[in-house]
Amino acid sequence: MKAIQTFASVLLLIAVGCGTTGQRHSIEHHAPATRLVTIPAQPRPLEINLRKTAVIVVDMQNDFVTKGGLLDRVGIEVAGIQKIVPRIRETLELARKAGLTIVYLKMGYRPDLSDIGSEDSPMGVENRRAHVGEKMCAPDGREGRFLVRDTWNTDIVDELRPQSGDIIVYKTRYSGFYNTELDAILKRRGMRTLMMMGCTTSVCVESTLRDAMFRDYSPVLLSDCTAEPIGQEFPRSNHEASLFLIREAPFGAVATSADFAKALEGLKQ
């Protein structure tokens, strides 16, 4: 009888222990995992979880933004891209205060140019035509090389300089997802929504945005934080055409930096 009572006591202890463990798991499971805000985007308002939202800054580097960089060298006007720098800076400040993940994409090739594309490929032909890899003298006196990694040319412009904890991903094609670790980084962090900014709207930004949508992310383009210098002479610019396609296809959502700021208003830190 005593043995039976002892066995019963053991079972009771096990049951209580399991119940306690189960309760602890339940408490952990229900710990706050969301910070929901609604962005008044197009084609419709979008509810996002800030804990699963990353800001993607595309190609805001000297070669594409600064006088003396690659775009300026090949005769493409960079003034329009320079105009979005203050709004991107303000949006990044808000994003950092809200604790969002910040990712910078940079277009940059290895010093030996082994990744610029074969001589008969569209990318390889264009890169060679644009003198990618050619040496130049940077405004700060350093020796630079067009679109080569770890030079003045691929540095993010000073006003948008990455901060501690930000992520930097080099890419060699228009899309930030092509042959890079971007997708793996975002998935490890549980990211679902991507707020996209940078240049140029119709090339690297849109290419990355489409690839994000194909991978089941929810991309949101901040229209006043992107710029496209090509096609400004047309009745509808390339920038406007990209916005139309993104929201009407749709490949994602379109909002403004003010929309994003409004969504973050009153957010408890």
C-alpha cells in the first residue's frame, strides 16, 4: 500500500511539474510579439508589424548620388537623387527610434572585376561601356574606382552613413536578392514587410522590390524617398510609371515618408 501511495505521489509531482511547464510555455507563447501600425498606402491601407519590418536603402552611394561618381561621369543628372537624401535621413531616424532593422544595399564589384559579367552578357557589356573598375580621384583625395567595393565610389553618402547595428549587403546586379545573403538575413530575423527607399526607382529599387514580392515579402515603396533620373522628358516619367505598376499590378504598396511618419506617431517606445 505504501508503495502504491509513493507511486501516486510521484505521478502527482510529475503532473504538477508538467502543468507548470505547460503554463510557462503558454506565457512565453503569448508574450507580446507584435507592434501593429497602419500605413495609409496605395492601393489600400496596410497593417504592418514593426517587429517584422525592415527598411531597405538601395544604392545611396557616391557613384550614384555625388558629383564625380559614375552616373555623373556617364552624363546622368544626379540632382534629383540628391534631393531625396534629407527625406531618407529623416525616415531612417524615425525607423531607428522605432527599433526597425536597417539594411543598406550597395552596388559593388570585386577589385579583380571577376563578377561584372561576361564580355557578351548584357550586364558585362554595360559595365565595360561605363568603365566600371576604372581608377579616378575622389573628391576627398583618395584614389577611387568606379563601382569597386571598399572605395569612395561605393561608400554610402555621408548624410546617410550606416550606424552601429545596421546591415550592409553588397550586390552585383540590379536586384538586392540576386546572388546575395539578403534573403537569408531577412528570414533569420523574421522580417515580412520591407520599406524601400533609394535609387534609382525604375532600376535597382524596382528590381529588388519585385524580387521581394516573388519571395512573399510585402514591399512598400516610399515614393518621395526614391528617385529616377532617366525618362524625365516624357509626359509620364519612368519614376511615375514604376509607381503605377507597383501599386496597380500590384507588386507591392506605395506610400510616402509622411505616411510612414504618421503611422509611427504616438508609438510607445
